Amino acid sequence: MRYIPHSYQTKATERIKKQKHVGLFLDMGLGKTVITLTAIKDLIEDFAVYKILVIAPKRVAEDTWSREHEKWDHLHELRISKILGSPAQRLKALNTEADIYIIGRDNVKWLCDTIGKIWPFDMVVIDELSSFKNPQAKRFKALRKVIPMADRVVGLTGTPSPNGLMDLWAEIYLLDRGERLGYTIGAYREKYFRAGACNGYIVYRWEPYSYSQKEIERKISDICMSMSAEDYLELPERIDNEIRVTLTDKERRLYDQMERDQLLQIEGEDVVALNAAAVMNKLLQMANGAVYGESGEAIRIHDKKLEALEEIIDTTGEPVLVFYSYRHDLEAIKRKIPDAKEISGPGDIKEWNEGKTRVLLAHPASVGYGLNLQEGGHIIVWYGLTWSLELYQQANARLFRQGQQKSVIIHHLIADGTVDEQVMKALKLKDTSQSALLAALKERKQ
């Protein structure tokens, strides 16, 4: 297929070519993969780079980059090697002659340990830069040591600060090695944040000063560019819908007891939560219809969401993408809807996009980045909600993105009076805080 870039895609490509260290905060669906591959092709032709490493989430590494490479005519001469599979398979791919080497982010430490001090890549592309937001993570620590040996670094993400400004330090550090936001997370925290919720010397939440956001935006604006899909694409309408289900008195009593006592005995099995986080997890499970006991077995509480899901599928008559939270959700849905398919590889994605799958089941963490599913349907059902704004936005963008031809309908199954309501509210509130950062860095339309 011939690539005819939008004007914004040309701008982004040129930014990568002209600037050695750049963060592209591109909204989902704007085509960051083809933008980056085009820049890589031009840089190789100009002898500016020779060997490129792409770090991506596992499924994106497996499918998205090679799919885009195969899709566009101008990219066909690029040679790609996927560093995936067993250690032996990864080592073979690493030693294969290629232009671009693609590796899953979970194998970054393995790669750094294997290569050692002789770093062969003169350009590193970090797809979903926000997955390196934790400075304590092994993948960040490993990449931090070798990133200075790369002449060019590109960070790609649509959600640079999913949980607040604290996320930015590690991401920007990989781009500029601490030049703009400080050389340590401690220095960054001390300069831009004050202690919020705390217990003695233990701080549970850091709150930015009133001036912090504008100052941070100013500091990083020279190497970061943000683009919003709504400014550059005519996307179809998005319709958000909340479908309420009501628990019976008996089911409600079990839920309330778990919330109150952090302990429940049902069907001879104990359900125990030792802390607030564990209680929240148990309550989310119960809102979905089941809960794991001490033995690890799922105990069925109700089928209200199953019934609501079945009704949606029967009444729409169109393909439906269902996001579930727990293994017992998946098992219950498959029992209720036997022809529902779970994503297990590229073949399942292909069948969905060809219209051969009526119900596709996915955990948001497994499809949250890069996968193009918009050709297969336009209806999403959140069977169980996630606290992660980043996963929520990324998962929705599998259908609500460039190339979607119909209005996207997003159904949220919510059990009345449960933590589902809190999660829904939290997702909406967090979205506002992140939008401010993206707007400040947004590339102006000419």
C-alpha cells in the first residue's frame, strides 16, 4: 500500500529526523509506528543510523511493527529481526543481520546483560515510554546504564503521565539522562512535590506544588511534542454507556460483609483480605460475580453481569470486544458464550479484523498497546473495570482509532452500590489531570 502521510505525520517524522532525543506524545490512532518507521528509513538512507533497537510491549513487538512494515510499500526494504521466544531464539535473532531489532520490554534486562558493554545500537525507540515510568523497575535500571551509548533515542506514548506528574521523571530521564528534570528521582521529588498523605516518615502520596506542572512542561517542551487525535483526525462518534446491574439482598449481604469484616465464609470456604488493597480486589471480584477463596478456587456469587453481557451480544447482532479482569471472569464468560474467542496470537487478531469472530475476549493489559482491532467491530463491553487510566484509554483505542468507520459504543457493566462506581468515577477524574499536560505540549496546527 502506498503511504500518503497526513501533514501531522510528516511533522512528527521530521522531528525524529532532526532531533536526536525526542518524546512523541501521540494520541492513540495517529500512526506512531509508521511515523517512526518512515523516519528510520530516511535516517538509514542518509547514513545517520545503522542499527536500531525497538523496545515494545510483548504483543506489539510480536505483531504491530512487522504488520506496519509489511503494510506500506516504502518500508519493504527495511530488514527486521524480532528478538522473541526462548533465550536461544532471542540470541539467534540478535545475531541476525538486520536494520531494526524488536524486543519485548520484559526482555530488556536480558538483552543488556547479554550484550554487556559493547552496545551495538545507535538508535533506540521505546514504544510505550510510559511503561518505563517506574525508576525502581529492573527494565528501567538496565536500560538506564546503556542508553548513553545510543546516539538517538525516541520515546513514544499517548499517556505520558497516567497517574500524575511523578511518572514523568523516569521517562524523560531516558531521553535526556536527567538534564531537564534532575539526575535522581529524589531531586525531582524535592523540587516539584510536597508530602501529602503520610504516616510519620512514610509518605503514601506526593502532591505537586501549584507551580510544578507549568514548570515541568516548560522544562521538557523542547524535546517533547504532543498531538491529539481530535485535532487531526475526524474520528467517529464515541458513545459511553453505563449498564447497571443490581445484586439481590442475599448477594448484597455477602458483599457488605466482605467490605465490613474483611472476612467471609461461603460454601465452606474462607475468603480473607489482609489489607485495604486486598479488600478492594475482593470487592471488585464480587462485583463481577465471583471471588477467590483461600484454596484459590473461584466461588460463584451472582450472574448479573453475565446476563447483561449475553443480552448485549444478542441484541446488537454485531461483533463485540469484551474486556475482563479476572481469570474467573474469562472462564464464566466462555461457559456462558461457548463461541467467544480469546486472543492468543496474531491469527486471532486477523480473524477478528476479517469479521470471523462474534465475541472477542481480552484482558486490557494484553491488548492495551498498539494492536489494531478497528476493522473487526465497533462495540466494547467492560465486563470488569480497571483502576488504571492508562490501560483503560489504551484498550478503548483498539477500536476508537483511525480507520474506524462506525460510531464506537463503549458499555460499562456496573454493579450498583459497589466499588465499580468508584472506579468509574476515578477514571473520569484522572483523565482531566492528564489532559492538561498533553495540551501544554501540543504541537500547534499550522
